[in-house]
Amino acid sequence: MKQNWKSIIAALAVSSVVNLGGVIFFFKPIAEADTISGPLLHPAAGLFVYVVLSVMLFDWIARQIRNAYKAAFIIIVSQSILVNVDFVFRGERGLMTAGASTVLLVATWFSVAYAYSLFAHYKEH
């Protein structure tokens, strides 16, 4: 499969500029001025909201690509890049924790894909 390197390089350049500028001039000043007043929800309720939103995202991806396992893979890779790769490189997470996190992500999302695929009936677009 031939890659479109111009598109990839353009996306890398734009992502770098927007992320760096956004962090320096937008996110960091807000984060430094922000205060945490405590949890907004009880931890169990917060977990429930997280799970509902995550499964809704999974459902949308699975319906778009008509494959629960590919949807699971997309979420696993996305979460791993966001928390395991980024946090390890910034020194906010150890390699053992990142490895354990990845194992848990794989177990969770492939289990979700299996359960979902038992009942999924994809409609033609």
C-alpha cells in the first residue's frame, strides 16, 4: 500500500505547530490558574459516566467501520498513545505501569468487542 507522504508530513507539521502553540499560549496558562475543588461526582458515578461515554464512542466507531474488533483496536491504540506513550516520555508514568495499562486496555476493549459482536447487526450505509 502506497503512503501519501505529503499528507502525512503536512499533518505532522500542522499537529506540531497547533499542539505546541496551543499548550504554550492556551492550555498551560489556564491549567496554571485553575484550581481543583474536589470531585464533581462520586467515584462510582464518575466511572459510570466514563464507561457510558466510552462505549458510546466504541459503538459509533464499530458502526462506521462495521467491525467491533477494529473499533476496539482503534480505541486501544488511541488510549495507549495518549496515556502510555505521552506520559512515559514526559516522565509521568513508568514503563511497568504503561505495560500494565496496555494489557488492561487490550483485555477490556477486546472483551467489549466480543460481547458487542454477539449482538451487532450492521446496517448498509
